[in-house]
Amino acid sequence: MSTFRFQALKEASSRKPVAVEELEKKSLIFGSNVFNDKAMRQFLTSEAYQAVKNAVQHGTKIDRRLADYIALGMKEWALSKGVTHYTHWFQPLTGTTAEKHDAFFETSFDGSDPVEKFGGSQLVQQEPDASSFPNGGIRNTFEARGYTAWDPTSPAFIFGTTLCIPTVFISYTGEALDYKTPLLRALHAIDQAATDVARYFDKNVKKVTPTLGWEQEYFLVDSALAASRPDILATGRTLLGHTSAKGQQLEDHYFGSIPTRVLNYMRDLENECMLLGIPVKTRHNEVAPNQFELAPIFEETNLAVDHNSLLMDVMQKVAERHYFKVLFHEKPFKGVNGSGKHNNWSLATDTGVNLLSPSKTPMSNLQFLTFFINTIKAVYNNEELVRASIASASNDHRLGANEAPPAIISVFIGQQLTKVLEELEGVSKGKLSPEEKTDLKLNVVGKLPDVFLDNTDRNRTSPFAFTGNKFEFRAVGSSANCANSMTILNTIVAKQLKDFKIEVDNLIENKDMKKDDAIFNVLREYIKQFKKILFEGDGYSEAWEQEAAKRGLSNHKTTPKALKAKVSKATLALFEEMGVMNHVEMEARYEIELEEYVKKIQIEGRVLGDIARNHVIPTAIRYQNTLIENVKGLKEIFGKEFETIGREQIGLIKEISEHIAAINAKVEEMTEERKNANELLEVEKQAEAYCEKVKPYFDVIRYHSDKLELLVDNEIWTLTKYRELLFTK
């Protein structure tokens, strides 16, 4: 196996950058493989075109007759670009995307008259054989009827020779089996709630759209080196491996010159993204060696989520052309930074206003403060649920460790905005005098644009930070589907805005208050309530953990504990009230996420045991035998003096034996604990057992293995080392 390692190193070191064909200007090719507005105008009748636009803008149902015309136009467009197949592209609860390809090609009953056929029924709905997808008990395996239904708000696109139609995935009884369905419901809920509140300030607002700009972090490893590591292939991370002498200490990789092979990969990826209408804009080296990031321009949230899921597929496919493997795992390497997927979230009106952007007038800034404060209040009321939204076995490595961000959910807003909130907190209870109102609007609210000079985003340890004109949810993991966290965030903010409007209207109608007085009074009370979640300091420190506990903030470092918030009575009632998910869908997701946690830890445990016993121990024994032969030779030559002369070799033999014994014993114990966990019938208890009884063995086994890596001859060590994985460009 050591031969395999060195062959992989030789192959990786001899790679030449793959040539990338230069396409036309990005502005010319952008979206050319998307059935976008331009394509629809060309290939659809005016009636069919308007039906799609109405569905996107107003949620109007598309008549089945018009669906046939739309399908015909979509097919003709696709055929003109060399497409041969179509698929309903959806996002089941596996965390990846799914597709089943069908050819346009059909024949008559007797095999004659071949044609390319695609009608409205194939466009609008399909029934894939989807019995093996996670369902959390919503349907039995023998009831394979899961339905995919067209989502016209996310345009169809072409990848390769396949027309991909974004769809939702639901059960026969209508429950959501995917990420997209609840997200669409949450976006509808926040549209209604935010529009009602925005109309306090502008009666012309008819729609509010949540926007999302994700930042995707990832590692690139040469494909040959990745193939030489069984743990990377099976789990997406290294379960063993001593840290490299040089890691990220010098911070020389961050924003540094992008390696040529990587740059060509990025250029190739950007070409594909442009064709698919994914508006990627930024690329750079991240902190850790061989870690990188790309980020797009903001988009409507549903489309942004689809684009991120599509991007992760495209990244892997393009990587194959460049002999790379992309690692999306949140912590693929010990001792260097892991990867996140920062979700930058805001709200935009159909009148062109960002509701989370300070403006130049007091009225606009009162609007900004209203949405700003309500968002913080929503996070405060639901901080455990927010933590649950980003919980996973892989993300626990970031959130529970000394790495951005911590498992404690807090909100960072910067000193200037903190002072603004402190002044608002001092607003008189009840009606404001004309002098108070003038002073407040001119000296506090009206001054926001002047004092708000890039004073936010100064704390990189915050999981939820205000960054100028948006909130940045930094705790989302790099491998996650954005829909999970975005569904929860939009739902809790929608609920908060709904409650806010009820409170304000009550003061206006029953307390005879002016609108501004009522808004100020409600916001004042909110500030008093949520101050506990505001934090400006070091989120890594032990002092913050102690302080957070005093404030009553949760600190769930593991997924089994964090996920409980998803099925609390309050959460179930919240999602039911907002029409996002019923208790069956919520409980199913809870069970699915626990099952996923169990399976991931189970797989890691099996892989770790296999590598420890079949790679590490045999290699250590082989080296130990070499040392034993050396000591025997010393004894033959030097007689009684051999113990003095061979003291170091004898010490190494003993040390290696101790590590081998420890590894073998701990693998045995871990296997027994895994068997015990597997016998538990309740998935909740099973997850807790894997978390508390099985997973702790990982670090112990790794410790002894990594010690052996430092002792054993490099020439016979079988596992590709960190210095090779992280610094082979």
C-alpha cells in the first residue's frame, strides 16, 4: 500500500494545468442554457408566456392546456441545443440532488413513427420510483408513490444533454419529502407578513422577497491523493493523520495567489456557472492550505438555494476534468480551519428597497430599524431552533470546537447600532411628545446613515452577524442544503413580523396611538427582551460560554441535543401556524436527521476500525520487526553492551507496542459499543448512544495512530500524509 501512496504522489506532482477554452464575455453567455425570460419569449406563445410569469410573480396556477404549450416550447428550445433527455430535478432529504432521466424519444405501439415527445403531463408531474429516499415514516417502502411537481419559479436548465426541470417532491398524501416544498411555503409566509409591515411605511409595496447570497467554502485535493485515502473516499474527511508541521500558521494562503491548476479549475467552473445562470462573482484562497471560496451575486432565496445545490454537483463534475476531488465536509482536516457556507440574508420589496439597509431619511430608517429589530427578536425567541437548523454530524466538528462560529447562537451588530438600540430603549412608554418625536427622529433614527460607516462585520466569531445591509448566518455548514436553515429563518421572522403587526395595530386601535408612537413603543420592549443575545466579544472564549449560560442561552455542541428543538411543542405549533410544515412533516424530518447522524457516525466508526487494523497496525508491526532485527544484530556484535547501544531502538519497540495495544483494544471496545447502539430500537436513543458512547473512541484511536505516524519509517507508511494532501498544488 505504501507503493500506492508514492504512486499517487508521483502522479499528483506531475500534473499539468488543464487547458480551459475561453468562451465569450460572461454577459453574453450568462443563462444561455436556462429557459429564462429571453428563451420563453422566443419559444412560447404570448398566452403561455404570461401564464408562467403570473405563476412566478403571483403564484397563479397554470392551466393544464397551457402547460402543454409550455412543454412544447420548452422541448423545442431544448432540442435546438442538442438535448436528448429530460428529468425532474429535485432535492430529497439526502442532502444531495436527485434525477431520473427519460428520453424525449418515443415510438408508436408497433415500433414505427419515432418522434420526440414531451407534453404538459410530463412537465407538470412525474411519479419516480422513489421508495428508497428518506421519508421518516411518512410512507411505507412498498408505497413507492412519491410525486415530483414542477416549480415554475425556478427556471428549467440544460446540463450536458439533459433538460433539468426543478421540482418539489411530495408523498401521495401531500406531505413534503424534500427541502424545496417547506422553503416555498416559508417564503410565502414571510412575503405576506413582511408586506403587511412594510405597508406601514409605503402603501405601494405589494410583495417582499427574501434574498440570499451564499459563500461556498471547499477544499481541493488531487484525485490520486484522495483515492489513496480510504477515509476521504468513504466519509469525505480524514479520520486519521498527524497535523503537518506547517499548516495555516503563517496565513500565507489566505487571499494569496491562486495556484494555476486551481485557477484553471475555477475558470472552467465559472464558464459552466455562466451557462447555467449561476451568477458567481468572487473567488479566492481561504485560510487553510488548499481551501478556497466562491460567492455569487444575491438572488431570490428559492433560486439561490437551487443554484447552490446545482453548483455543488457541477463543482464535482468539473473537478473530475481537472483531476481534483472537492471536499465539502465541514472539517476534512484536523488542525486547520474547516469550511462553512455563509448565508447572507435580506428582504427586498417590489418597489426596489432593501428593508435591511439604512437610508437617508428618518422614515426609511424607522422602516430599517423595524425589520432589523424584529429579525433579532425572532432569532432570540428561537435561538435553539436556529442552532438546530445547522446541526449535522459533520458541522459539529466546527460548532463544538474552537472554530468560527461557536455552538452558542448570538447576534453581532457592532457598537454604533448597539448605541442606537440603547437610545431607542429609552423611548417614553406611551405617546411621544412632539419634542421627543423630533429629537428621536433627527438625533437617533435620522443619524443612522451618518454613523453607519462600515462599523459592522468586525467579529468573525459570531454565528449571526449584521453586515451593513444584511444578516450573515455564518454557522451554516459547507455541505448543507441552504434550504434547511433558510426555511427556519424565514419562518421565525415571518411569525415575528406577524406578531409585531398585531401589537402595533392593537396600540393604534385600542390605545389611540399614532402609528410612529406605536412602532417605537413595541420596538422599545423588544430591545429590552432580546439584549441577552447581543454579543460583541470573542465567541471562542471560555468566558463567553460562562456568560452565555448566565444569560440563559443554549450551548448544544452535538446534533442529537440540538435537534430536539425541531420537535418541541413551541416549534410544532409555530410551523403549523405559519403553514410551513405540519407536525407529521416536522417529526419525520427529526427522525431522518437523527438517522443520518447515526449512519454517518456508524460509517466513520467502521472505516476507522478498518484503517486502524488493516493499515496502521500492520505497518507499525512491519517497522517494529525491522527494529527487532536491528537489535538482534547489535546483540550479536556487541554482546552485553547491546542494551546500552540499542537503548533507543528498544524504547521505540516498546512504544510502538503500547500504541498498537491501545489501538486494538479501543477498536474492540468501539465495535462493542456500536453493536450495543445498533440494538436500540428508538432512533433518538440510538443517536445519543453513537454520540456519547461510540464517537469518543475516534479521538483516542486517532491519538495513538497519529503517534505511530511520527514513529514509523515514512517509506513504509501507507496513508498519504497531511503535508502531501494539503500542500500538493
